Amino acid sequence: MTRTKTYFLSDIHLGASYISDTHAHQRRVVDFLRSIADDAKAVYLLGDILDYWYEYRTVVPRGYVRFFGQLARMADDGIRIIWFTGNHDIWLRDYLRDEIGIEVVDTPGAGIFRSIDGEEFFLGHGDFFGRQPAGYRFIRRLFRSRFCQALYSAIHPRWTIPFAHGWSSHSRKQGGGYQLFEEPSESEQRTFSGSPRTRVTEAAEALAKERPDLRYIIIGHHHVPADIPVGKNCRLVILGNWINRSDYAVYDAGTLTLKS
């Protein structure tokens, strides 16, 4: 068995309350992971894989058993699983690392550089890639504050988990609901046009200029797939989502392809 391919996924949002059938959603993702298990040498999960996750010292949220089990099988077979924190699963710590054997990457900044098969990649969730509004920067600092996390941990999970899912559902309704579309919906397109798109592409152009050896910038967060040339030899790839679509990128033999 020859494993040559590296896969990239983001924004699966497992467990989201606004998804009508969360079990079917999870099975769809697990089926995909099973389908790539024979040729994948690495799988990068670039954030918001879970719609909410908070690890207490001795308690973890219920659910996601089939998904975690499939990750464990892949890790046991020697496939590298690298999970980047997003703005929904920001509180990943050591549970999945120790129980499954995956690598958890927390990126306080926009992302990290990583060499894959001799090519230079920049990888991150995407929520902090490019200039962000002051309000979002404040919330992000608040969520990352150890003091605030300690206060939050003191509240019983029976209150914090419903609160977190309610907040997520409200944010999604504000941005437009999800249906099964073959192409990004109008609400999705609106969230990645104008100023947001300009901020991301400007940041990518600047990064490509700063690092001439950079070939790929891969992020998620925006829920709309895109493949945009930046600089002379670089591509900005935005991974889309797994809520109403099934978007991913695969890198093999020097070629990166965005698929749906």
C-alpha cells in the first residue's frame, strides 16, 4: 500500500444545532475519511471541525464517537492527523492528542508555515488571516484569555454547552441558513465578497511577496471554496465547508487540487 496524498478539510461543524440530522452529517464525514484511508499519508483538519468543544480537566463533551473512532483507526495505521484549532474548536487541548495520537496545532496568529513534500505551505483556520474588525479581535483575545477560561471552567457544563450551541446557532441564522446547494448560496457569497475578500487576498498577496518560496496558502473559515492566484508562484486556496457541501483539497505529486 502506497500512501502519497495529503488531504485538507475544514469547517465540518460536527454537532451544530442548526444541522437537522447530526448523525447523518457525521456519517457522511466518516464515510469520506474511510474512502481516503488507503492513499492518505496525512490529513490536515484546518479548524471548526467541531461546532463546539471545551475540555475540562476530567470531563469532555459527549458525542462524535464514530468520527473520533475513524481518526483513531487512521492514526493507528500510520496516517498523520494534524488538527488546527478554529474559532469554534479553539479549546482543544491534550485529550485528543493523548487518546487518539493526533497533532493539535493552536495558532495564536494567522497560521504557520509547513513544508510538505519539499514545497512551502502556509496553513491556518483563516479567522485571523488578514486585517480583522476590532470587535472580533477583542472577542478572540477574550476566548484565549487563561483567566476567562478559568472562570468559564467553573461553570457546570449543563449551562455552558447549551449556551455555546445557542450562540453558534444564532450566528448562523444571522448569516443565512444552510440548505443543500451544489454551488455556494447567495448568503455564503455575501460573506466572502467585498471587504472580507479584499482583506484576505491582500494578506495573501503580502505573504507571497514576503516569502518568494511560498507555493500554497490554505485556509478555511469563510465556507466558500476558492482558488485564487497570488504573487508570482503562489495560490490562495479556501476550503469551503462540510455543512451543505463536501469540499476538500488534496496534494499529490506536486499538484494541489480543490475538490467538491
